[in-house]
Amino acid sequence: MSKVNIKNIGVFTSGGDSPGMNAAIRAVVRTALYHNLNVTGILRGYDGMISGEFKSMDRKSVANIIQRGGTVLKTARSDEFRTKEGRQKAYEQLKKHDVDALVAIGGDGTFTGAKVFSEEFDIPVIGLPGTIDNDLIGTDFTIGYDTAINTVIDAVDKIRDTAESHDRLFIVEVMGRDSGLIALRSGIGSGAEAILIPETKTDINALLSRLEHSRKDKSSKIIIVAEGDDAGGGFEVAKVVKEKFPAIDTRVSILGHIQRGGPPSCMDRVLASRLGVAAVESLIEGKSSEMIGIVNGKIHFTPFGNAIKHNKEVNSELLKIVEILSL
Ligand code: F6P
């Protein structure tokens, strides 16, 4: 790996947005300018790359965005980029706009596309993990996860107030199509009585028996369910609970997309800033086709192929904590 002659870095966000993406964009732009490089913002992810939605970015274009959720570059999930023709068009647009390196901010789908693209064409790509799901290998936390779990516990604290007043059981469904990491941490943080996640087989009978034998003096109960759990989402779980315990006053709350919005937490802003700086500096150093994360406090590089499509191992200590503390 040797220093390469990059003049213009393209930056884009892709897939589901996550709080802290703007802080990452800001860090990429300002680091590139610090190193006397030009920066081009690519709008709407791979779709905008294909259709040529490019804009030149300067110091001012990223002012006052570190605190904002969402992404000023917009985002999309692109079907066209999955095709060879789509990627060819994207390459031609990049050449036309003199973009000679890319920083891709997103998750699994973003890096799957980036991996293929960087194998087919001579444009280096570095990835930053931006997803609320925290489901990428090669980083302890993804940008947006901390904010999302804090949004969940804020909501569950409020639900707990009304649950307690009415002596109710609430089944709260949180995001995580393939991953239970939002459910797991927010469940521990909100003192949930049970947490159902796709990584572990949900034994619905064990859950029912747990409810039957749980302390009778507990006036409210919260079950957190990841949307992708094998037992189904919040309504499916509630149906089974209501059939077995018609006397328990049960309600369902689906938190939905509020989990993706809002101002990023300080943890997410700092994470995004560190990764944004490292992304530009690693492109200058000649790296490509790798995702940058932070593992045990240090910058860490993972080839795209290893970062995606592997289920992150669930921390068994956290699972044990749920078991002990929810009694
Ligand atoms: O960003 C990932 C994620 O939050 C998943 O957990 C969720 O299933 C999905 O996005 C939903 O995204 P959308 O409704 O935008 O397709």
C-alpha cells in the first residue's frame, strides 16, 4: 500500500438513514479540505451516483449539521446499482465529475454494492458503518445505534408510566429486521421483563410460563420484541399471550421509524467524527474495499466481505443479565 494521488473524494449515504450520518459527512468533508482535496457530495446514494446528482462541497456546506439527524445527502436503496449496467453508469458519472475515490456511509447493502463496485472498477472505496441496527462485523458500535437505543429507552420509560398506572403488560416492538441488538441493549436499559431477539430461538411456551410464574406484585410488565424475531412481531406475540392469559390487560406498541430520527447522541457524533477523519486519511494512504470501525477504542479495518452478511455474535453476558435481572 502506498500513498496515492487522490484529488477529489466523493461521499454518499445509502440504505436506511441513521443519526450521526451528518456528523460523518461533515468529518469527511472537513478532513478532505484539511488535506487540500476536493469533495463531491453524491445525493440519494447509488441512485444519485447513476443519475449524476453530484454537488461540490465546501467547509460551509457542512456547517451546522453535526447535531442533525437524517442525512443532508439524502439516501436510497438502489435496485439499479445491483445490475452491471447500473454500476457501469455510476462509474461513467464518477469519471465525468473527476471523482477518484469514494466514502460510502451505510450498512450491509451499501457495502455489498461497494464490494462489487471496487472489484469491477479502479475507484477505491472506504466504508463507514452507518446503521441503527449495529449488525456489522468489525466495529463495536455503528453510527446511529447509541442514539436509537436511547430513543427506545426514552419511549419505554414513558410506556412504563402508563403501564404501571393501569397494571398492564406492554409488548413493545423495536426495529431490527435481522438483528436483535437494539432490542437487547434497550431491553436491559429499560428493565424489560423479557427480550425476544432473532439471534436466539424464541420459546414462546417458556415465555408464557415465565409470565405465569413472575412476581404477582409487579403491576406493569414490558416485553421487548425485535421486529424480526422468529416468534413474529409485537402483534403476533400479543395474540399468543392474550389467548393464554385473557385476564392480563395487554397492549402493543410499535415504535417504528422514530428510532431512526432525532439529534445524534454525543457518542454517535464522536464516533462519526473519528471514522470520517480515518476514512479520508486511509484513502490517502491507499486503502480500499474496507470498512472502518472502532474496536476496543481503536480504529479497525475490516474487508467489506467480512463486515457483511455475518450475524454478529450476541454477547452471552448480556443475555445472562436479562435472565437474572428480569425476575
Ligand atoms: O436501517 C435498518 C432498519 O432500521 C431495520 O432495522 C428495519 O427493518 C429497516 O431499517 C426498515 O427500513 P425501511 O422502512 O426504511 O425500509
